[in-house]
Amino acid sequence: ADIDKERIDKISKEISNGDIDTIKMVMKDPNSFEPPILFAYSEQVFKSGNFDVAMFWYYTAQLRARSDANKSLDKSVHKGVTGLSVRYGSVIGKYALENQTKLKDVMKNVIEWDKISERSYNPKWVALLGDEAKFSSVIRFVSPNKYKTINDEVRKGWEAGFETAMKRRKNVISVDKANVLATSRLWRRVVTE
């Protein structure tokens, strides 16, 4: 399937500009939209003062982006996903850090919602963040029959990493894993007091 970068960029920009019709379209069926669009939505929702809803969509986008990155055989996409998390997460992450009881509830809701929600967007969007898409006409991904397993594994690792970080530090800003299937390393950014 083709990767429609122009569509992703257009919708993300419209959301960032506060286009109500685009926002309604995305929220009518959020499972049809790639994580960069959900990141943009989370930022706009945060600006409108709906902080907990913004956290939900930010962490949903982050979880799905990490899962999609694990489907790519181009490991450089992980750096691009981290860039998205940093770009959209600084303000939301600060809010989460200051409201960790709410964060814990939001994370539980993200994981439960993601378990029951069927993703209908193309996970190959993540190739746009890696080197292969820039320097090659071929992008490599695992077989689509492994996608569900990867989604489940990333979700489990993400949840375990969050719980571990909450117990250790009590200060969490980002659920940002490098490659949960290969290394089981989930947390890259845990903030200390």
C-alpha cells in the first residue's frame, strides 16, 4: 500500500490550525488515522484546555507509533518516532508529570482502548521517519500477519515499563521505547525530581 505523506501532513496541519471539520472527521473514526495525526489532535485538545483528553490521545499516538516502528525493518524509524514524541509531548508531558494520578488512569484507558480498537490505517507511514524512505525505493517491513502480535507485545511492554517507572521514580514524562521486541527496553526518558 502507498504511503500518503501529503494526506498525513494536510490533516495534521488542518488540526493544528483548529479546523473544526477536520477535527470532527478524525474523531469520528480515530482508528483510521496515523499517529502523527493523533499527535496533532492531542496538541490542539491540550490548547483548548481539555488536558486529560489530550493526554489520552498523546499516549495513544505514542503507543501506536512505537508499535508501527517495530513493524519496520528500518531501525532508524525509532529515532523519528522519538522526535514526534518530543515535538508534541513537552507540554503534555509536563502536565502528566504534575498530575500522575490522572496519568495512571489515562494510561490504563489508553491500553484498554487500544486492545479493543482495530487499527485501519497503514502502519507503513512510519517509514517516512526513517532512512530507507529517504535513500531507497524499497521500504522493508515484517509480514502483515505479524502485526497483531507486535501490537500486543508492544502494548504489554509499554504497560510494564510504565508501571515500573511509576514504582521506581514516581515521575514519568514519556513512554518511549526503542525496540521492545528485540531488547525489552521500554523507557528512554524517565524524569527524576
